[in-house]
Amino acid sequence: MSFKPRHAERLRAVPPVELSAIDPQSTPGFSGNPRGKRMRRRFRKFDAELRQLQEKLFAHSRLGTAQSGSILLILQGMDTSGKGGMIRNALSVFDPQGLRPVGFGAPTEEERNHDFLWRINKHAPEDGEIVVFDRSHYEDVLIQRVEKMAPADEIERRYDAIVDFESQLAARGVRIIKIMLHISAEFQKSNLARRLQRHDKRWKFDPSDLDNRKKWEDYQRAYEIAINRTHTEDAPWYIVPSDNKLYARTAVKYLVLRRLRAMDLDWPQPSYDVEQQYRRLHG
């Protein structure tokens, strides 16, 4: 089967989600070698259209002709699931002027003195932007739940706060795509081993990753709860099997393509008289 953009919608979460029922090695919508020539062709097939659609989106915001909207792509996943690689590879097709990647690490002291969404809201998309979160506010109901870094009642409050926050973004014209890059424990082990074996990758290794592996099932359960509690029509979750990186990157690229197509953008009309400016140029 030839993998098409509409097939990526099959990855949309259907609560109640059970991650154990989703094979991280599967490639829904595609049959064949997920690392072969056919998949590589599918990965590149719509690059020209993606570039043009992004340029139209950005052009509207630059000229201020009308509110064109924006896209927020949220990438979540266990360590080594490919969040950074997704940005470097799948999204490199876009012009950097209109693409803004944001990585979230541990909160700073200033950020801890505010509500957990304070630091997130500062990076919300402006009109015409495609913003990508490498980790996000979901860390506050994932790692903080598993590691008991916040009281249980506070974690419960955060689920509703997230839904409200994302609903407000959607009301401002932000199209939200939430991705869980779903990998197996075996795939993660292989990735961690590669980081230890390669001198140019050791900087990416964190010994705490091995501690987190011991709590794999706890983290899987935390993801299930977060997805089930925050999956909405305005801000849907997609569970992307990611043991095959090329498949995962193609699927995410297709989901962004579908959102851009749905905006039905055309080139904005300039506020100046084109003929008059042409005469001035050649006068």
C-alpha cells in the first residue's frame, strides 16, 4: 500500500488508549520496507507543496491582510524517541523565518515561581508561524506524576488546565497537533547503547535515562492517562509508531501538510497598486 497523507489520520488517538495494544514497529497505512526506496520517496513527495503552503501562511502574517492562523506541533515521547531528529529532518523543508522550534528542559527557578503553563504560553505561536515544541507542558503531568514531583491533586488540576489552555489557543486560530512518538523499550535500549558506543553521541547520554527505564510501565501509564484526559477535537493526540524513524517522520510531515491544506490559503493581495509600482520601477 502506498502511504498517503490521509493515511496518517489513522494514527489519531481513540480513547481509552492502551499503548500496549499499539505495536511501535507497525506502519499503519504502509506495506513494505519502511526504510526502503518507496518510503523515502513518500517522505519527499510533498516537499514543494509544504514549502509553498508555509510561504503563503507566512506571507499573510507579514502583510497583515487577514488572520491566517498558525500551527503548534507538540512532540512528546520517551527518551531517544526521535523528537530532535523529527525537527531536523521532517521539518527542515520549511523556511526558518516561519518555523520556530522550542525545547523545554527542567523549569528554571523563575519558571517554578509561576503556574506551570506560564513558560509555555510565552512561546505560543504568533499568526503565520509553525511552532514546534520539543517536550512541553505535558512533562508536568508525565515526569512530575511518575516521580511524584507534585501532589496528586495538583496533577489532577493540571489536566483540566491543559484542556482549557489548548482550547484558548484554538480559539485564537492555532491548529494544534499533539504527537506521541511511541517506541519500544528494546528500541530505546538500542539507541542508548549507540550513544555510549559512539564518541560523538556520548554527550547526549544521561545516566538518569537508565533510571527512567526501570519505570517504563509507569511512564506508559502516565502517557495513557494524559492522552485520554486531554484528547479533544481542537487538540487531538496522534500516537505515531516510531521504531521505524522514516515512517514516523513521514507520518508527522503528512499531518502538518493536512493542517496546512485545510487552511485553504491563497497568496495575499498587496495593499499597493502593482501597475503603478511597475511603472515607477521602469520610469
